[in-house]
Amino acid sequence: MLKKLLLILIALYSAEVFSCSCAPQPENHKQGVEEALKHSSSVVLAVATSVIRVAPEDGQFDQEEDITEFSEIESWKGGHGKIFHTKIATVCCICGFKFQQGATYLLYLNGPNTQGFYTTNICSRTKILERAKTDLPILRQLGAKQPIKRD
């Protein structure tokens, strides 16, 4: 019992010591969007249609992941398709982005990986629509890939 308590305390302490640390964003908002667009494999406005929590496999203490299915609304870059998925570790210190089913997000994605999943993290410009409205006009103005609106 004491051993388990000690492990829990170490894990909690480690979470504070090794918490996610992001590089600062450029002060110029447009420059930040341009850089994020350049370094992302896909940039898309999409709704999270489902979020499934995947339990850790045996022996992997902290590998809890969320698989989120998205339906594209508008796209500026990438070949992700109308329906695509992210698989993101959501445990402490991995910087994983937790999505909420039914919410709309502006996604700056990397991938897909060999399993077909895209990734993003809290250090990217990925954000819920309500906080991303200043990025949208910049993306449209940049004329990245002409926005694709699908039925």
C-alpha cells in the first residue's frame, strides 16, 4: 500500500516538474498563422463527431489516448478527406489536445501516421472555433489552398 501511495505521489510531482512547455508564438498574429500553415500537413475547420478514449495497453502506465473522428467543414491545406481521425495521447506532460464531441475546431495537423491518424497538440494553433475566429480571415486572405467547402 505504501509503495502504491509513493508511486502516485511521484507521478503527481513529476506532472508539475515535467508539464508541457510550449515555445512562444510570434507577436505578429498574421506571421503566426503563416508559420503554422507552412509547418502543418493539414489545416482544416472541422467538427468532432465522436471521441473515443482508448485504454492503455498492458504495461503502458500512461499511454491513454483519444481517437477523435472529424467531419470537415472548410479546408486550406492537406489531403485529409471529408472524414478523418486524430489519435492523441491525453495524459500528463504529452501536450495532447483533448477534443469535445460536437465542438468545432480549427485544426493545424501533422500526419497522417502509418495507421492513418493525424496529430496535433496544445502547442500548435489548434483551437476551438470560438477562440480561432481571428485565424480564419488570415487563412482566407493568404489564399492558402482555396477553401474547400464540401456538402
